[in-house]
Amino acid sequence: MRAWGYLAVLGVLLSMSLGCGASAGSAGPGGAQATAQGFTQAVSDGNHAQACSLLAPDTKAQLEQGAGKPCRVALAEENLAAADAFENIATFGTMAQVRFAGDTVFVTRFPRGWKVLAAGCSPVPEKPYDCRLQGG
Amino acid sequence: MTKTLAPRRFLRDNGLGLFFGAIFLLALAGQALAGWKTFNDEQLADSLGRLSLSDYLTSATFAADVAENWQSEYLQFLLYIVATVWLLQRGSPESKELDKAGLESDEEQKVGDHATSDSPRWARVAGIRTTVFSWSLSLVMGLIFGVSWLAQSIAGRAAFNETRLQRLQDPISWTAYLGNADFWSRTLQNWQSEFLAVGSMAVLSIYLRQRGSPESKPVGEAHTSTGIEG
């Protein structure tokens, strides 16, 4: 009888781990994709103040410190290429990778929602992505 | 009189299971709290968002940490249960007597025609049900091991990919994770400690004693006596 109790706990654990690829609620993958698309759209529209509001605090700080200018000015000077169509998203816990044609954006989950950790990223074989904009 | 004694008797008759059930829950709660703090400390150090306790309890990181220990514990007992059918250890109370290696006769195992009136029904009926019941302990332990290890692989892959994304690397597939060093490092670090503990228990109990424990020989029993428990 106790063995069945253990099995029930294991079932819960397994279903929990199966759900780990995707987070629940408004902070789930939909939020991650919306943040990444909102960021790339704002950059394409030249609305850099809006794009800056979607950056993770450390990413924004590194951009400002590197350029010695406020975020919206520094972001405008980065001349990030406009992202094309959304391709796919991979979400694991507090992190998501959102692929667009010609760009990859990494977003991370904070208590108040998803923010852009890195953008303007290009793959480098056997190494981390090379990103025009990144924090952490 | 009987009513007031009933709870006390229940506690006495089930003390072993209740004690381990209680310390399991306490240890799991402690692991959850310590793991939550460690996770958030690392997130803070990387300038990333922190998780609430409820989010942490449903995270891949916590699930993988729990499952990797569960699978190794159940594997340990599965191997011990099955290995002691055939493998002997001279002088150990964990071993059967030296002439009893193997599955033993139906008479010794009280199955089929040799079952007694209080034998479990599946031990009496013969056929497939008796065969299944004869292996039921190993089957259930093996099933729990398999499910735990599968859960570890799924949750471990999710936790591993979360870290890879933080490092701006592509995630990997579940099949790729099964061949990844992270999966085998988590697995083997648990297995080696379990195998060491069981092996040392079988050997140390040849020469050492714990008075009153059924896991030990009686204190005055000879070192050469095999298969005798206190």
C-alpha cells in the first residue's frame, strides 16, 4: 500500500518535471515571446524608449555604461538589424530563447514579467551566441 | 482502556515506518528551503530574477535534485534485494547461509502446494500470479527506480537548458542530454555513494555489531556465522 503512495508522489514529480519546459501563467512562454517581439518591433519602429523598458536591468546598465549615454540614445546608436518573422521559442524555467529570421533574442523572467537579457545574437559554433546587446 | 491504548499501540507497531516517513518529510522540506535560497542567491549573483517558493517547488531544478536521489536509493535497494538472492558474503548477517544461494525451493518459499493457511493468496494460487508475487518487491522497486530516473532525465534536461540559455547557448534535446556529462555526473555521483554504503554494510557487519539491531548479528555471535541476524 505504501508503495502505491510512493508511486503517486512519483507521478506528481514526473508530471511536474514534464511541465518544467514551459512555465505557467502570464509569466509563461507567451509572455516571453510577447516581450521579445515587443522589443524587436519597438527597435524597428524607432521607439527606443519602449525597447529600453523591455530590457533586463543589467542589460540596460551595461548598454548605458558602455556607451556613456542614456539607454534610448545608446540603443539607437547600436543600429540593431530589424528582426524578421518569428520562427520558434524554447522556454526552460526562467529563461527563453526566441528565434526570428535573422536574429535570436534571449529573455529572462523576473517577478514582474519577462525582460530581454540579450538581443542581436548570432550563433558561434561550439560557443555562446555573439550578442550586440547583453547583460549578466 | 482499549481505546486509549490503541494510538500508542499503533505508534509502537509502526514506529519504523512512521519515523522514516516523518524525517523524510522534514528533510524534503529542508532541502526545498535550502535549494530555494541557493537558487535565488545564484540568480541574484547573475543579475537575474528570483523565484517564489511555490515557483521553485515546481521548477526543474528542484525536481531534478529530488529525482536524482530517489532513483539512486531505489536502485540501491533493488540491486541489494536481487543480488542477495545469488551472491553471498561469508560472515555477514546481510547474506543468506552459504548453501542457500538462488531462488530456493517452493517448500522453502512456502508457495503453491507448500503455502500455509495464512500465506498471501497470490502465493497459494500458483501460475503467473504466484510468479508475479514472488518478484513483486523487486518489480515495484525497479518501477520506482525507472520512473525516478526518467523524471531526473526530463527535469535535469530542463534545468541544464535553463543554465545554457543563461550562458547564451542553444538548448539540447532530451536524447542529447541522455549522453551528456551533466546527466551522468548527477547519476553516478549518487550511485557510487549508494554502492559504497551497501558494500561496506555487508562487510563491516561481519566484524562489527549493534546490540539489538536486526541488521546486526547478536553481539556474541562468531565472525564466521553467516545469515544470522540479531
